Amino acid sequence: MPADRHDFPALDRLTADVAQAMRAAEAADAAPRARWWRRTPPLAVTLLALAVPSAVALHATTGKGQERGVHVFRCDGGTTVGAAAVLLTGVASVGRCSATPQRGRIVYRCALPGTPGLSRTAGSRAAAPVRRPCA
Amino acid sequence: MRLDADTLAQLFEAEGPKLLAFATRRTFDAEQALDVVGEAFATAFERRSKFRGATREEAVGWLYAITRTVLDHQFRRRGVERRALQRLGVEPPPMGEDERRRVEDLAGLADLRAAVARELANLPAAQRDAVRLRVVDELSYDDLAARLGITPDTARARVSRGLRALTAAITPMQEAIDAR
């Protein structure tokens, strides 16, 4: 019966006080979560922080920065390195394999002498790797 | 239905007067009833995540259930607890005499008081005296027993029977007014 409200000033005041306190308490409950999100770096920043050093390391070992792109390459040890895996396995994988740009293709050579290397046509993800002997 | 501060504030605004009248019919004191209603809303806010209802009617029913719980605690402790209100940092405001009268009118307290007096007069004299000494004079059972020259256990039994008879007579009246 809202029409009666004007007859009850103490109830009106209590209603307003409780409503204000509830809203303040709710905002205070939500605040720590918001602060936590502000403190935590966004996922994209985290991925970039991992990707940039990995990419630089890979760039340095793949022939003067002329490579066309590294999607997936495989060493004889059976290690498959994808874009995400590069981030995780990073330096270890790069240390074992090297990529040399050639006309129209990228040749990945294993670091161990006497083991065959692999090559694939640059720009074609679907192209099957071509086995080439290591130099 | 999700109960947040805004929803509860709206419910408080819409249902506050009815809840105040409901509590006044049970405390026979408008100011005490205001404490009860404030405590009930503060408690509802603290327990809002436990509300499982889907409709506004269920939310209102849930508020009445909490108000009954606060009233039960008040009767058991002989005073209104304001713990939830204190945690919210709210102090119930004092109620003026005019407002108190209006709340008592809304609650139909005059009829209820007359009914209590009538039922009290109808009690056996031993029970009536025991109830008066216990409820009005607030004597302990030991003092009450000493005053009436009976054992404390007998005093408890007389008060208990007398209050049960009064409750049986008054409750249907309270519920009839609640339903209006």
C-alpha cells in the first residue's frame, strides 16, 4: 500500500537508509573483483609477452629474417611445432631446427648432421612436407 | 528472480507498511515492529543469494518468513536483535507518537488488545495471575513461584497454559487482519 507511505516518516527514512546501505554494500562486494581484473594483465598482453621474444628468437635462427612464415614444421625426432607450440617450446625447438628460405619454399633443416631435413612450399599450409637430406 | 539491492529496495518500499503492520500485530508495539522490519530486510539482503524463488510473490513470502524468524528471535530473547542492521550500519529512526498511532490503526491493534483483555479475563484465575506476573511484571519463574506460593515448575506450567490459550484465541484474529 504505497499510498500510506507518506504517513510513516520513520518507515520512509528506514527504507531509504537500508536501501542506500544495501547498494553501498553490494558495490563494496563487487569492488575487489573489479580491482582483481584491473590488476591482472589481459590475455592478449600475456600472449604477446610470450610471443614476441619467441618470434625474435625464431627470426634470428631462420636466415636473416627472410623467411615467409613458419606454420608447422617437423624434425626427424618427431617434434611437431605449431604456432602455439612455438610459444611454449620456444628456444628448445628453435635450437634443434633451422629454416632457410629458398625460392618459393622454406626448407627446415635439422641441426644434427646426417639427418634428413624437411621442406614445404611457402604459403601453402596444405602442402605435404618434402623430405630432403641434411647437408 | 535475482534479488539484488535494487530489487530488495523496491520490495521494501512496496511491502514495508504491510510488513510493519504484520509485525505490530505480533509485538503490540509499533516502534519495536519497525526494528523487526528493518532487521528482516537487512537479513534478507545478507541471505539474498539463498533465495530460490522465481516470482515477486515468492520473494514477498520469503520476506514474511524472515520477518517471522526475526519475531521468533525477539520473543525468545525478549528484545529485537539488530545484528544485520548493525552490519549494514543502519540505526532505525525513532517513531513519533502520531506515526505510532497510525501504524497501530493500520495493524488493527485496538481490536487485538481488546481481544487479549477479553481472553485474559476468561482464563482461570491461577493462569491469569501467572501470565500477568510473568508477562506484565516480567518476574522470573522463581520470583513468580515465590509470590504465588507454588513451585517454579508449576509456575512455568500455568504461564505456558495461559499463553497457549491466549495464542489460540488471538492468532485467528491476526491472520484475518493479515489477509485483508
